[in-house]
Amino acid sequence: MKAVTRLGGWAVSGAVLLLTGYPAARLAAQDTSAVDRGVRIGLTYRPGVRPGMVVLPGRGPVLDSVRAIVARDLDYSDRFELITLPGGDSLRASVVAPPSPAATPRGGGAAAAGGLNYPLYQALGADFAVTIAPTPGDSQVVTVHDVAGGGVRREFRVHLPALTDPGFRMAVHRVSDRAIEAALGVGGMAATRVLFVMDGKVYAIDQDGADQRLVSSSDHSAMSPSWAADGRRFAYMEFWEGHGRLFIQDVASGKRTAVATSGQALDFTPAFSPDGKTLAFSRATEEGTDLYTVNIKDGCCLQRLTVGRFYDNLSPTYSPDGQRIAFVSTRAGLPQIYAMAADGTDQQLLAPFDYGATGSSNAPEWSPDGQSVVFHRDVGGTLQVFVLDVRTRAVRQLTSVGRNEDPTWAPDSRHMAFVSDRSGYRQLWIIDLETGRIRPLLQKSGARLPAWSPRLPETASSTP
């Protein structure tokens, strides 16, 4: 039996392609729009266990936009309970006169410099507060307050681009990630983008659902986007005269390069090794589909990892340490999730399945922390998203409403994006595995094959 991998509107079985068209749509998002709180499904959620966070208003349209983006990012991190100030955004209630030295709360001079009424925010349920204020020299100072401790947790200065600058939103997203790290000591996922395919083109969108951009640059149908671990490049496939060619594109410049050795067969589903030197991919021929790697650093050294002999091996995904590759294989009949060493040895079943109870499994992706593999599986004639614990091999079903497929991990290994028709048509959604909260990412039909970026470095954030 042939494995079927979805390439946007294309279904690939061996070398057979079926095209289904999807309408293109553009997303309109405003920074001042109301935050979609989302809903929680399926997973256990205990309210009240997350620290309270309040983002205080600034002065002027630029700081209003900064505050709106930061508040949304902190909310979408699912690590805080966002607090709305009573009576609207009133600075009068939040700022007090600097205390005398004898009255300085724990935190010393930093707390006094903060000038916040900490008891007031404690009464409102806040554990942390973020203030953003202008400073001389066209920069801003961001202060993360430890409300419970009565002092300043961290203060840092940033220089944000102009409001109309294409890099403005990503610069603010980085502020959000620094605030999360200051408050909780963990990395955020605000400064990230999600690639996806719509109407045969590759687009990118910020993780908060704003700033959708076209990133593929030709008239050929493009599929299978995938990020490099450094966030500076991504790969995808294009159809050329019945063949699939692989391209690698630089994020900052938009320059793309064809992958050596590709273009003479149907090559698809590229996946970067963690060190960025190797690209694994699927190649379909009349004899079946197999996995290959190529050295993209030196442009050489094509290596075949699997020998299908009329069954299919496809959709590779590297473990974060680069030692293993998970993939789909039909060697047991229906497509299922297997794993092997990065050189193609030690091939074995990775995700257990029950004949008759569940059907084919496809689209695996290894989590950034290496602990899990997410994939979709046929259950009762429809696709649902599952997570495999790599250590215990336990499989957990995450979704149950509608058809859900093509999951992809955020860099925090707790959020994932996926495609679902739960609203009546297929669109992109995001789920938080710890709280079960789910929210739409792109509320337009036709988006497929999402690929979530790592945290984007500053030099790689200006997608053309």
C-alpha cells in the first residue's frame, strides 16, 4: 500500500499527483484589535495556577502599538493570566510618588525607580507588571516588575524601528520574549513566524496572526516548507515539468538556491539537519518513495537512506541532536511512524498503533526539546493529531473535533500549529499542550502545511 503525503493541494502516492485547488486569501490584522482569548479543549487545565501579568499603557501612538503587541504576545504565551485594569487603562491609579528611603520596599533603589503602586497591583492579582517608556535618544526602556516582591525584576533598553518599518513588529516580539525570560526564566515564542502553503505559494505569518507575507518567488507551485534550525533559511519544493525541485532561501535577502542533485525526480518534504549542513528529503520514483540526504554545505554527496522495494518511505524529521530521523513508512501495510539513525541504520517502528482501531499515520515532526514526536493519524475515517512520548513510546490523542492534520511545533515545545476544519473550513489553528487552549492563527480557508520557525535572530527577521 502506498503512503500518501499531502503537499498543499497535491496528494502524492508514489509518483502520482492529484491536484485540488484552494482559493488564496489575505489576512488583515490590526495591532489594536481585541485579543482572542481562545477556548480550551481536551486537556486538563487548572485555573489560577499561572502568575498574573499586567502590561501598563504608554504614552503616544507608538507605545500604544507596542503595548498592544506585547500584551497579545504575553497572552498567547499561555504562561500568564493577563489582567485588565479596572476603569480602563488608567495611569493615575498605577503611579505613585517615589517612596522615601525609609519606606523603600524590598528591591531597594530599583523598586523606588519603578514608581509603581505594588500593593494596588497585588490587590488586582498581578504577580508581574511590564512598563514601556520613552527615553532621550529615540529609544525605549522596558521594565519588568516583580509585583509580589515589590521591586524591579529586570530593566533593559531597546531601540525600536519606526512604526511603519517592516521590522517593527518583530522587534516588539523580541521585547515580549525578553519580558517572559525576565519574569519566568524561560524562552518565549513571540519572535517567530509560521510558513504555510496557500494556492501553490509559500507565505509567512507572525505567530500572533498578523503580518502575512508572500515569501516564495516564482510562478511554479511551491510545497513542503521547512525551517533551518538557525532561523536564517528555509527550504521548499517546487514543481518543474513533472519533477520536484528543492530550493533553499535566505530569509534576510530573499535569495534562493536550487539544491544540487534535485530536479530530475519528484523530490519533496525537505528537512534540515540541526547543524544546517545536511538536507534530508523524499524522492518518489516508479519503484516507490525513499529517503535521501545531500550535503548542502558542500553541494555534494547524495546518500540513500532507505530502500523501499515498492513501498514508501517519506517525510523525514530530525531529532534535535541530529542522531535520529523519524519518518513515514508503508513497510507494514498502512503508513506508520518509524525512526532510524541519521545514516539510515537501525530502522524500527516508533509510534505503536492498533490494527482496526487506527489507520494510517503521517506528517511526523520531532519537538525542539527532543522529548516528543507529533503526527496525524486516521481515526474512524478522519485525521486527528497525536503526540508520542519518545522515551516511553506512549501515544496521546490531542484533537477530536473535526479533521486535524499537519501539526508543527513552536520552539517552546508546548505550542503547535495545525490545520483543522473545526470551524467549517480548513484553516490554521494553534494549541497549547499544557492548558489545552486553542486559537485560530489564520482565519482564512486554503492554508496548508504549516512549519513553525525557531526563534528568529535579528539579522534574519526581514522576510521580503
